[in-house]
Amino acid sequence: MAVKTPPPLNTDRRFPDHMTSAHALLLKAKRGEKGNTTDKRYAVPAFNVTTFQGINAAFRAFELLGSSGLLAFSNSALKHFGEGDPVFGLEVATTYVRQRAKASTVMVATHLDHGDYISAGGRKVVQAAVQYLTSVMADNSTNKAEKKAMPLADNIALTREVVDMAHPVGLSVEGELGVLAGEEDEDTQSEFSTYTNPAELDRFLKETGVLMLAPTIGTMHGPNKGKPGHKVKLNIPLAHELLKIANAINEEIVFVAHGASTLYEHVRAYALDQLKQLGDPSGAAQKWRDFVGTDWDQIGGLIEAGFCKINTDTENRQTYLAALLGAINSNSAKIDIRWYDNICTDALTQSYLQKLIMAGDYGVWHEPKIDVEKFRFDLGQSLKQLLEMCRR
Ligand SMILES: [Zn+2]
């Protein structure tokens, strides 16, 4: 039976000021476009924001660097914004981002992370996201309730339903093919993992029409990407094989890396130092020692293979936590929520700046306001001091 051609992404859709679909930003990255020039391929890190201060930290980083901005919202983050109601969370978070974007110097996209069109609750959130965001992920690769992989035909049919709804109104859609192991948050976890099959990729892309795809090539969700001392090795040759297939269908297709967070060694060292001074009351030091991230040089290999969206969450959470430990250590009698909040938000900003620089996502919308070569991520210093040292 011939499959009806999927609807193309409507690129005429006008979003609120300084906002665009995630795909528009990723396509620039795949083509290496910055300002009026074209250089080597880069990636846009997608930051999973969970608080208003996290949104502020991300905007600060984007504006300092002239980066393309990608804010991702998971279902559990939306519940957090909406006091348990993800649709209310969408409404309030989106209102905030739109106001923030209005005065911004860069273009940003808002993306639903791990939406699914399988469960009734998942469908409701995806439908609401189409009203509020500029891009959605329809991850129908796994039935989360039953903890099993979905048959390919079902994954295709459900993802296609989302494309039919989102593409005509200008929202890009990200699909997932293969199963990614690990735990991202309470709503996204799997104990097993499978590589994306090239023949299935060809069929999936042609029949769904998605322009953003998360293949599985060995990355893992969560803070432990393998046993201590044994890092996950990504299947870069497979990534290149998949890219060839995707490019043959449509050169505008971009890949997305999930479970690709790196571990900042100096953040770990900082946290361990703080824990030592605090007497490690909950025995957390061993857990910090056991964290395993993905090596950044492997991520660099993925960027070359067309992975233009790098999902980035764990290392930012670790940075936030390390900064909080430091704040408590330096003054546990400061009766001011803002004091702790500012320290953690400044640390998040540092983490975001670092990841944007690593991914090459700077100077896209304007020249960076800091010298990226001189930027040194350091929780031992205030953000203000750090920026002064690399101000242009
Ligand atoms: Zn993910």
C-alpha cells in the first residue's frame, strides 16, 4: 500500500518575536551558518530547563555568546512548572519565555522533550505543546508503561499523526528510533538499549516525514554512562551510515543525541571537596566518584555525523548541586533564598556557556560579548569575576 506523502514543515509560520522552530536552528548548525558566513558544522545544545531561574541562566548564556538557543521541557519539568499539571506548566513557562525572548538578541526555540503519542496523558501534552511550543518530540519508540519497545509500524503511525498535526503549523517534530537505556527522569527510563537499524531508519524517515531524528548509537540517559572506569563507546561508524541514508532522503534531516551529557571533572572535584568539608553526611561522595559521563571527543564525532542537537541535562544538574553544596558550606546561616538561588543560577550559566562553546554554538546571531578562548569554567569564582576576565 502506498503511503501518502507526509506534510512538509511549514516554514512560513511566524512565531512570537525572536522565536523559531528548533529545526530552523539545527539546519543552520548542520550547514555551519553563522551570521552571513558558512563555516564548519556545529551543534545546538538543548538545555532541559526546569525552573524560571534556569530559563534566565540559559538566556544569559545565549546572549553573551550570540548563540542559537534551544530550551527543552520534559513532561516532569512541565509538571514542576505547573504544580503537577503539565498543561498549566506549558502555559506559564511559555508566557515567561516569550516575554524573555522579546527583548533577546538571539533566536530561540522551545521544544517538548520525550513527548509520546502512546498514552492518553502523553497525547494530551503533545497536543497542548503544539499550541504553545515551537517544536515537539514524539518519542513512540518505547511503551513506557509496559517498559517494552514499540513495534516499528506503531512507532511510525503514531509519529506520523504528530507530524500531520505539527508540520502544517510550523512546528518541527523529533522522532526516536531504537531504544535508549538509562534513566532521564521519573517519566523517561528504560533498562535496555538497541541500536537503530539502517533499513528501519530509511522506512521511518520516509513514512513519518520527521526532519529531526534521535537514533540510538550507544548513548545512555542519566548520570552513569557505564560502570566506573568503563566508559560507553559510541558507534560512530553507524552514525555515518545512518547520516548517508538520511541525506539521500532529505538533506534537511538532522540527528539528535540523547543521553550525551559529559561530566565536568572540575565540577566533580569541587563537589567532592565541599562534601569532605561538610563531613559527607549522606554518604554522597561515593556516588559522585561513580558518575560516568560521555567523553566530549566522542560527541565531537557525532557532530561530524550530522548530530546537530545535543541534549544536555545531567552535567547542568551536577553543576547546580555542586554550587549549592559550596553555598551551604560557605554560609549556612544566610537567611535569604535569593543568595543561594543566585549562586546556583550563576553556576548554571557557567555550565551553559561551557557547553555552548564546546558545541561551537556561538557567534550565530551576533559576535560573542566575551572572548570564548579565554572563558574558564570555575565554580571557585563568581560568574562576575569570570566574565570580567574574558570580556572583550
Ligand atoms: Zn532523552
